[in-house]
Amino acid sequence: MKWPVFFALATAVCWGMYGPALGKSRAALHSPFTPYVAIGLAYLFWGVGGGVLGMMYNGDTFSLSGPGGVWGFIAGTLGAWGAFTLTLAMYSGGMAMPNIVMPVVFGGAVTVSALVSLYSVGDKIPINPMLYVGVVGMFICIVI
């Protein structure tokens, strides 16, 4: 197995377990937002610690200036907002139907990612028509 596929599968496993773990945290803490603070602390610990270790391993500089730093901050903000809105989804009744919330979140996320990527590359690379079939299929699955 190639490393990118391994890491992609590891991401799918981690994100797939995210919703159930969030539900257990919410139930144990009797709060929808206390777990969100714990999520933020975990992001801080693993994001900063792992990022610094990775940078040291690669010999990268610690400069976060320019567009790369801005886009990194935007990506982190989007991740944090996603965690927050998932907390709100689970808090507002999603715990009674995690089998609906989580597929909508993850099916919707890959669809949005594909569409944004299509827009970003424009006509720079040829697009396989099966991508459109996949986007339509995912939309149908979300609706079902």
C-alpha cells in the first residue's frame, strides 16, 4: 500500500470516529460546548506540536508570513468552525440521529471539496467526467 492511501484511510477512520467520540464527550460532560473546548485544546496540542515536529524533521523555517500563512490560518478557522457547527448539529437534536448527521457532514464535505477544487483549477487540468457522476451520486446519497 502506498503512503498517501494509508494516510487517507487513517484520516477517514479518525474523522469517521469523530462524531461518535463527540457524542460520548457531550453525554459525559453534560454540555455541548465543554467538549468543543477540549477539541480546541487537542487541535492546539496536536496541531502546534505535530506541526513543529514535522517542520523540524523537514528543516523548514518557522516563517508564517505571506499568503501561505494566511491560507493556513483560513484552513484552521474553517476546521474549527466545522467542529463548532458539528457540535451545534449534535446539540440541536443530532444525537438522536447521528446516522443522519454524520453522513451529511462527510458526504457534503467531500462534495464541497470536489466542487471548490474544480473551481480552483479551472481549465488548467482536464476533469474526468466521472467526477461529476461522483458529485451527483453523493448528493443523491445525502438526500436519501
